[in-house]
Amino acid sequence: MTTQPDIFTDLLAPELADDLRRLNPHWAGLPGPEIPRFHRHIFPRTYHSLQTGLTPATVLRGTRRVGKTILLRQIIEKMLSEGVEAHRILYVPFDEIGSLRKLSDPILTIARWYESRVVKHTFNQSARSTGPAYLLFDEVQNLDAWAPQIKHLVDNNTVRVLLTGSSSLRIEAGRDSLAGRITTIDLGPLLLREIAELALNARAQAHWVDNGGERLSEREFWVDGAAKARDEADLRLRAFAAFSARGGYPIAHERSDAAWQGIAAYLNETIVKRAIQHDLRMGPRGAKRDEKLLEEVFRLCCRYAGQTAGQSAFVPEIRQALAGNIGWSRILTYMKFLDGTLLVRLIPAMELRLKKRKAPAKICLSDHSLRASWLQEIVPLDAQGLNANPHLTDLAGHLAESVLGYFLASIPNVELAHFPARGAEPEVDFVLTLGTRRIPIEVKYRRRIDPHDDTRGLRAFIEKAVYNAPFGLLVTLEDGVQVPDPRIIPISLSALLWMR
């Protein structure tokens, strides 16, 4: 087999070529950096998508520090252990070496250099003889026009591509041109059963195995999931206590020996400030964004997590804090920027009969630990913690809504909204739309539940035939809540989170 003509050898400066070789020590038969043995729940799905998925490219998106880079390195190790030739694997972290981003068409330029100098055959020749090359690009949202480069790459070469990104806005912006060529997978903070494995060294099989929405409209799915959670109550409640105390970012449980103050400072610096000072201010447009305003908007998102705070809450507080005449339109734009970093999910009001949404979005944080670190205020979510701090019960209820909202918003192929009060119809905290069916969800996060008053919103929603709601979920603080109405399924927050 003839080698490709050596026409791309000068595409990279020698020091950049050396950097790429150091980032890929497996080319020289050398080990990479030590990485955790613990695998995130999305690892098998991501690995399968890269190897044999329907599309040639896969995007793994999530906030910083949820484990995307470690997952890429784990995938490299697994491929090598399964006999994939080292030269067929390329890893490039675009947030580590700024000069890589300054290349003209950096993805294509690096791919051509790699094809010429490492694979030493065209990608298509290699795919026919030994198998496709695997190109792993970390934090690709930092590149301008990354999507057209990926499109050109996969349209003309038999390669498999895995991308990661910390910005949903920048990732979504590239999806239109990549229709049919890309699969998107979301990775959030740790699931409850992942905390059990990482912090408590105990494994539990997920009830919600497929991680999709196919069975969510079946009553038995939720009843069986709640029953399984009750059977595993000891491990589940210990994991939930750890989640309550330290949140869901892996570092908090990998370093359980570290004091919370140190973890909080780490979260602020590497997640929040990195997003506000770096990710949101990249490029000519980003440079014009007001860093102080971004910080203040995030502070208020933390303060009003789990609530539908809108113009009346944000405008006066921001004007007072920044001593400026800042309007709601600009504030809302900055809230959407934060939503784009995946630090915040803005859950819209449910649309009815093509009416325009007028109610403000419900604010849900990626993790309550970010609120605790940014505001320096710890609010427990577990029953034992709230028994010791009963004055925090109402605030814990809002945070429970925030946790649940972000959790539900991460479910693929499911539409999530909140239902504000409309005339005689009471509000409902969340509504899942699954095809033609809707599942209303109400959060009542306190020790004593009134089976009649606390289900008023659910019953009103279910009884409206137009909503086509076969049942509703009542999410509670503790297990064991009884509701006489068979259309309403009580389930504790910890039991619901335990299902995935």
C-alpha cells in the first residue's frame, strides 16, 4: 500500500507537533496519565456511539468538571486494551493549548497533519485496511466554525469523531449543518447511584436502564421504581445524605477527605468563574459582555433556584447591586448565556393552544453545591439535615425543585415545562410531555403532607381531558407518603433520583 504524498508536513510548527505527540503518548507505546477507575453512567453509551453509532460524530456536552475529559481518556484506554492500534487514536484538548485554536481551520489542519505524520496513509486507506481512525476533540466549543470543519471531515473521510463541549449554545449552533452526522449526549453532575459507587464503594443497578423516555408514560414504571428504591433504602439514603452535604460534582466525592471550604473554592474557580470569565467572554462578541453583570445574574439565579423569578425580582436587585439602569431585556439575555453554559436550565412555561409564553422561566441549577459555594450558604436536602435545621425547610423545597428540574431537563427526547396558575387552574411545578401524553409533577418537600390540599394542582391537571394526563407524580421529602387517589403516585425525591 502506498503512503500518502508528504504534502502536509509543514502544516504545524514543530513545537505544536511536539505538543500533540506529548498529548498522545500511546503513539510511542508510553502510558498516559493516571485516571480514575470509576466510570460515569454514560460511558457505555458514549463508547458504543463512537464505535458503532448511527452517526460518524458524537458530541458529549456538560458543564465543566463533570468528567468529560476523564471519560475521553478512559475511552482511549479501553480502545487500546481491545486491540485498536495506537496510531488510529488522536486526542486533542482545545482548552489547554491556545495556539492550537489560532490555526487556520484547526480541526482540519490537525487532522491532515495526523493523517500524514501518524497514520501515514489517507484516512480512507486506513479504514479499508486496519479500521477507521478515532478523533477525540475536547472542549471543541472554543473553536470558531467548528461544525463546518467536522462536516467536511466526516463527509470526505471514513473516521469516527467524539467531541466534548461545555456550551450548549455553541454546540446547538453547529447542529443544523451536521444533521444526520452527529449524536448528542448530555452529561450532568453525578447521579445518586454514582455517588453511592464513588463515595460509598457500593453499586446498585439502575431501574431506568435505557436512560430515555420510552416508558415514562407508564404508571408501572414509576411504581416499580419507587418499590425498588424502598428495597434499597439504606444505601440510597446514605448516598442522598452525601449528595445533600456536598452536591453532585465528582471532585466533592473523590476527595471526601477535603474540607467543604476547599471544595467550595475549587467549584467557584474551576466551574463558575471559568464559565463567566472565559467561556462566555471568548471571541469579539464575548469580550463585550459585562463580567460583573454575569456574576450578579448568576448570583440571583442561585438565590432564586427552583423559582419562577422574573423581571420584578431581578431588575431592582441588579440595579441596586451595580448602580446602573440595567433593563430586563439585557438581564434575560445574560440568563440565557448562563443557560448556554449548562450551569443553569431555564424551564419554560407550558404552551397552550399556541398562546405565547408570558410567565417567566423556572430557574434550575446544575447542582445545589454551586449555590452553596457561590452564596456561602449550605441548605441540607436530606430529612436528617432538615430536622436539625427546620428554618431552612422552605428554601430546601425550592432547591428540591431546582434539583428535580435539572434532572428531568437532561432526559433525552422529552419536553419539560412548568405550568403557572391560569385562572381557576392551580400551578403545577413541572409537566413532562411524552408524545401525546403529559405527566404533571408536584413537589411538596416537607414532613407532613395533606393528601387533599397538596394534590390540588395535580388533580386539576389530570381531570382536564385536553392535557391527556394518565397520572401525576407527587415528589416528597420522605418515603411512605400515602395518597388515596390512585391517579397520583407519591415518590420521594431521593427515590426518583435513585431510578436512573
